[in-house]
Amino acid sequence: MTYTELSAAIQSYMENTFPDTYLYDNSTVSSQTQINTFIEQAEQRIYNSVQFPSLRKNQYTSITANNKYVSLPNDFLSVYSLALVTGVVGGNLDTGTFEYLLNKDVNFIRQAYPTPNDTGEPKYYALFGPTIISSQISNELSLILGPTPDAAYYVELHYYYYPESITTAASGQTWLGDNFDSVLLYGSLVEAYTFMKGEPDIIAGYDIKYKEALALAKRLGDGMERQDAYRSGQFRQAVT
């Protein structure tokens, strides 16, 4: 389902074109803006309910000796895995050995390695908090490593992020719209009908259809696509 098809379906189901709305300050909220809001709210609900592989990306970065903090990407939501890459030859990461760090909390790392002089090859990491840039707290998060790196290393970070919304995708298509349009459609209808302050029983009906579609999506993202996952600590839904 493309953005154009989804937008048309929302208007058809709701029997409402969501005409431009004029606010008290004489500003205008366009029809497209209203519909986009419904879709983006639905996407956020879905992406926080199912851990699809399409929500993950990875990046390589370098860490320096005697610096236990790692800055995270601007679009970071949560960690999937963090690996230390050792033995890299000539900057070619394919020549290195991947050692996956264990996720702990900050107080574990502070207790185990109480001073910055506790150096070595990092074994653990924890989500630390906002990054400090020029004495100002930024909106971006960072990781803390334990022990403090004793040398420069490469790390590979797999992390969750919000993929581009179907409302802004140049092609008008996304993985979710192409592969699981039912959950996107019914999620958008719930948001749209709530905005319209519709009848409770009809909202409940749309919500039931959304939850049915979401259950199928979870069967795929949290079940079928995780049956052979190595890390048993991940959420994994049984599939029969």
C-alpha cells in the first residue's frame, strides 16, 4: 500500500476528507497535515509494539584509549547489540574478530571499575545518558564502557530507530506499507476516528481490527523472524 492509497483509504473509511482547519490564531492545518498525523501516530504505536528487523540499522565507529564514553547516532532509540572489533588490519573490519559486549547498568560499571584508570579491553556497556557538547547537555544519548578502553578500537553498533515515515518517503512506499499494510491502515483509522470523536462502539471495532492485525505482525516480527536467534535474551514469541 502506497501513501496515496493509504490516504485515500482513510478518507473513504471515515467518509471525511478532513478539510483544512482554521485555528484561533488564524493559522491553517491542511487536510494532508491532519492525515499525515494519523499515519505517523499509528506508525509510532506499531514500531513500539513489534521489533521488526526493518527497525534496525548498524554503524561502525572508533573509540579512543582512556575514553569510556561512546556517542550515539542522532536517530538512536535503543541498543540491539554492541560488538568490539579487535585485530583489525589496515582499517579493514572484515579482518577483525567480533566480541559482543554484555549489557549492564551504569551502577554495575561504576562499581566494577570505579576509576578511569581501570583500563582494559571493554567487556560491558550501559546506556549512560545525554552527551555533553561544549558544556551543554544535548538531546543525544551516550554509552559508558567498562573497563575504560586501554587502546583505540572499532565497535559495531546495531540499534533500533524509527524508519522514514510513509508520509515523507520519496517513493511513497515503506517496508511496513508494502508488507503489512493492514496494521498500518487500521492503526491510522483508530487515530482518525478518535480525532473525529466518533462513536465509542465504532472506535472499539476499529481497535479490535487493529489489534488483530498487530497480533499477526508480532507473529512475524517477534516470532517467525526470531526462531533461529542466537541471543536468547531477546523477546521471542512462540510460533506454531
